[in-house]
Amino acid sequence: LKGIQLKIKEIPILYIPYVRTAIGEDKFSGFLPPSLKQGRDGIDISIPYFFSLAPNYDLTLSPRYIEERGSGIASEFRYLTNTSNGGITASNIFQDKKFNNETNYSGNRWMAEWSHRSQLGSSLFLDINTEGVSDNFFYENLNEDILGTKQKNYLTNRIKVKWIGESLNLEGEIRQYKDLNPFASGQYETRPNLSISFQN
């Protein structure tokens, strides 16, 4: 991309003569399309950069600035092996000014998610999904972050194991929920689930 300009009310704010991007059919490191919007928290801008670390894994880092809240960064790491695949997503806002004024919370605000699927043997499979947040209001305040996170009412942590035999299938699952409603009791677990199926 050449001759990139950023203006606010015809006032030049930023000029970049040349930027190599990671857009296209080939996979290589470079900038992805930036995000710039005016929202309830003022100007919200992020500039993601894609790192092509290897043919089977990559990383995207996205610095972000929100006018009334402050700065932060988000990341997305994806991996693929012969027996597994998954991704780790995280987003962080350093000492959210607006949230601090409203709640006196002075720490960093963050969210993290891990999704993993693997084949442990010829017949055994494992799925893991886990997520967490610094506070119950993260998705409500920052639901349109650079990673495309949508507003959530609860978090899910799940482990699922499946064994597939010639005539018998076994599947077990443990699932836990955390309610993000600040007036709710917190979290609850479902009973471990075990299912057996036969096939001819």
C-alpha cells in the first residue's frame, strides 16, 4: 500500500508512504487492514500485524487505542500439527481509565480463550475449550474489540474425550459455566456426561 493518510476534520494526523500488507493468496508477514471507528468511548483504532512464523502456525498482534479507556493489545496464535490443531486468543487493556473511574478497579482488563483438538491415538480424540476474563463487564464494555469478540452472557470450560472402536464408541465430557451477570451466584458445573453407542 502506498500513500496512506489519516485525517480528522481535514487535519493530517498520520502519513505512511509505503506499507507491505499480508493480504493476498500468499502467506507472509505484514500489516492487515486497520480498524478505525468512532464509538461510545471515543476514537477506537487498531493496527493488526500478521506474523507468518511457519507453514503450520502463525501469530497476529494488534495494538489498540481507545480514546476514553486507554491502550492495549490483542493476540491470536494458531497452530496445526499432524495430530492436533487449535488457537489461543487474548486481549488486554492496560488500566482502563473509564472503568477505573466507575469501579475503582485499577488492574489490567483482559480476556483469554484456548481451543484445542487432538488425536491421541488411532481411536482416541480430545477436545478442550476454556476461556476467562478479568471481570464480568469485559465483554459488555469491549464487545467490539479487534478480534471480533461478541458479547457473552457466560463463559464455558469444557473437556471432551472420545474413543471410536470398530463396534463401540465411548464419549465423556465435563463442562463448567461461569455466569457473567454480576448479580448471579458465579459459576456452576454440569454433571459429567458419559455416552456409549454401538454400531454394526
